[in-house]
Amino acid sequence: MRKSLVTLAVLSALAPFAPTLHAADGTPVALDLLLRGGTVYTGDSDMPVVGDVGIAGDRIVFAGKAAPAQFTARRVIDATGMVVAPGFIDAHTHADADLHSNDPKKRLNIPFITQGVTTAVIGNDGFGGFDIAAQAQKLRAAPVGTNVAMYVGFGPVRMSELGETNRAPTPEQLEAMKKRVSQGMCEGALGLSTGLFYTPQNFSKTEEVIELAKVAARHGGLYDSHIRDESMYNIGLKGSIDEAIRIGHEAKLPVHVAHIKALGVDVQGQSGDIIKRIEKERAGGLDITADHYPWAASSTRFSAALLPPWANEGGRAATLQRFDDASQQERLRKDMRENLRLRGGPEAILFSAGSTKYVGKTLADVAKASNADPVEAAIAVLRDGDLMIASFNQSDDDVRAFMKRPWVMTSSDSSLGHPRAYGTFARKYDQYVVKEHTISLAQFIRSSSSLTANTLGLKQRGHLRPGYYADVVVFDPARYAAKATYTQPTLLSEGVRTVLVNGQLAVDGGKPTGVGAGQPLLRKPKAGSCG
């Protein structure tokens, strides 16, 4: 455990961050806030210590054993019996719309803050824009509740040149795409994110992705991917992991597998093989990691889950035309029926967000009510519009197996209509630390903070260390739990008592303060890479 005694040298080093500190003449050192008597996990050790965390301005002054007598504080919060940890970092969210919203309440990211999340990563699944500087400027201009780190998204990059067509880029188009990735990296992106399962990104060949990943590598970034297939839709789960590994090797950059899972009846139970494959690569020197969410149901658009990629080409208007094209009906229904089988059948698909006509019902319910075949019912739903679904397609054993690995971090993959936006971190603690003892409290904290910060290159975050930014969570180990469910997905989690974002109280006494202290976290590109 890091020593709590703050020397004059440390105070001197902290001076630029906390100019109110002065101790050279032996006078008391004034802190803005002292968290006293909590069980402190610094992120550097799995062994906690009962002690204090001192904060001045937006920085941590000390964390560990009881504060030295020289320190005074303008405010003291009694953390006795509480767990004090680095603020949690959500490695994979879809909070982009809320964080960039014109609604001040949405920008505060309350579902995340009330779980202790102090940093949200956006641009995942290849959906993020390449205008990183413009996004950062907007985040600074309108207060947000959490810090925000961003990826360059393969989707907008590809669509800028190819739209939603199924073809390879010309050399000139590929060069233009490379420039957009480079722009995003030079403006502070973490790396390149892809969603190779989603149209039109799934029209790309591996070689195209490698060329763009090389650009991210040149700037010191990483490759993050919703892999091409988490099931047996096309190249299979194992084939998709192999593709991600190939991209890492040929582009020469770290690889991160988004929301790692074994999705669907044909691949359930394959977690052991996937873990062995990844750990073999790690042992061989490839920096490969993953994130996960602690839920058996995934969430995606209904069209992405059931329609084959060819049926989505050209966008919604083109898809609707195919529904009425007699020459394509046999192929369309055959492919949809197979995709429905992979996902566990109509009973395993719950409509979770979109038209109130369907939300809260399964596809089986809709089919029964209309006396229709499930595929016909699905087409009828898609004619009305595209909905978000909760898709019950994973085994609990696979979820646990991935969770236990020391290279797997926590993420929500937050989405409308799924409780993971409101309860992922709280559920992981309550279900898998407290109730099942699948992982330890220390592993929960590490996989939700320091591992994520270190992997993503978030400097001076994810640890309780002197001079680091004061992103801190204090939660009640007896009460911290998710309340959100699949039928009530927007219930806030309970048990978080205090949250600090850059030294400011975002949650105080268990209640959000309305303070938006989040900042864009821009990764510094490799020296000399941006000219």
C-alpha cells in the first residue's frame, strides 16, 4: 500500500495542481475535502487499508492510512464502513447522444454517476465520428457529468467515402479514409473502433481494416472492435477472434475486444476456447484485452439481429423494398429464420425500446397475437420501424468465465431499454462479488478502474495516487446494488454515497448534485506522428 505520509517533496510536486497547499514552514495544510475512515482501495494493490483520501482542487493529495496531523480540511466526509475507490471507468458506452444532448439533465449522465462511473468511453462499435476536436469543444462548452474519452469510428469514416454500399474502396477512397482516421487520432482519439458486425462496416474486408488500423498504430492508438461475429452468423466467434488478432499483428497495435461474449445456441460454452486463444497471444507478446457486461442478454437493433447484411444494404428504404420483392422472399425468410434460431428463438427476443406497440413483448408474444409465423411477425414489426431488443442468448457460465480473467474490464455497452445502462457496475458487484463470490471485491474495483485506465492510456486516472485527478467513488458495501431490470430498465442503482469528478462532488449524500465537472480526455498522439 502506498504510504500516506505526504512529504514536502510531494507537496512541492503538487503545488501546480493545488496552489493552496503550503507546508514548508510547518503550518497546517488546507485541503478542500477529506474522506475519512473508509476502506481505501487505491487501484495499486488488492489489499485495502482503512484510512483517508485528501483532495485539493481537482487533485488527490494522499490516499492511504490516516491523514497526518498537519492536514486540515474545509469539509470532512465520514466514510467509516464505506469502500473508497478510484472512480469507475466505463470502457464501452453508447452515451454519445446524451453527452452531446441539448438537454442539461441528459448531459449529467446520472445513470452512470449514480453507479460511481466518472469516465465514459464513447465512439464504440465503430459509430463515433472522426471530428474529435469538435466533440471535445462541445463537451467543454456544455457541462457534462462524467469525463469522456473518444474513439474514431470506422462507420462514419467508411460512409464518408462509400455510403452504405457493399464494395471495396478505391485506392483514392482508402487514402481519404486514412486521412480521417489520422485527423481523429491527432485530435486526441484513443484509437480506431470498428463494429464489423454492423452494416455497412461488415462490408469491409480484413485488409481494409488493417490499413486503417495501421494509421491508429502510427499515432500510438489501439484497435477496439465489436468483432465481425460473436455467434455463427458468418465467420463464427472463433474466426472473428482470429481476425482481430491478425489485425493486431499486421497493424502492430494493441487489440481490444468489445463486450466479449459467446452469443447464441451454436457457440455457448466456447468461452474456454476463446480464453485459451487470447491468453496464448498475450503470452506471445500481443497486447490484447477485452471488456464485458454482467448480463446474459445482449442488446442491439432488431434489424441487426435478424436481417442478413445483404438485406440491410442501402439503408432502410432499400430494405423495405426488399420486403416487397417477390424474387427475394425465399432467401430473406431462410436467412431470418436461421438468425432467429441462433438467437434462441422468438421467446428469447424482448422488444425493449421504440414503438410502445411492441415494447415489453417478446417476438413470440407478437407472433401469437397476430396468429403469424415468427418470421412473418418480425417482418411486420420491421415495417413499422426498427426497435431495440434485449436478446437472451448467453450462458451464465460463459459470462462468469470471461469476467474472471485479469485482462477483462467492466463496461455497460449502454443502450436504450436494457438495464445495463443503469445498473452494470452495481450488478457486477452485488451479483458476482456479494452473492456468488465469482470475483473478489478487489478484482471488481481493479477491472472497473485501474485496469481500464492503464489499457486505454488515460493518464493520471484510475488510481488514488498523489497528483492524480480526484475521480473517486465511495459506496456502501451493504447496499450497493442495481435496481434496474429488463422490465424496468431505468431504475437508478443504490448504495453510492459520494462521487467526485475532477475534485467536484457529483454525488453527495447519495444524491446527484447537478454539477457537471466532466472533461474530454484526449489521448496525446505519439511524438512526431502528427507533423
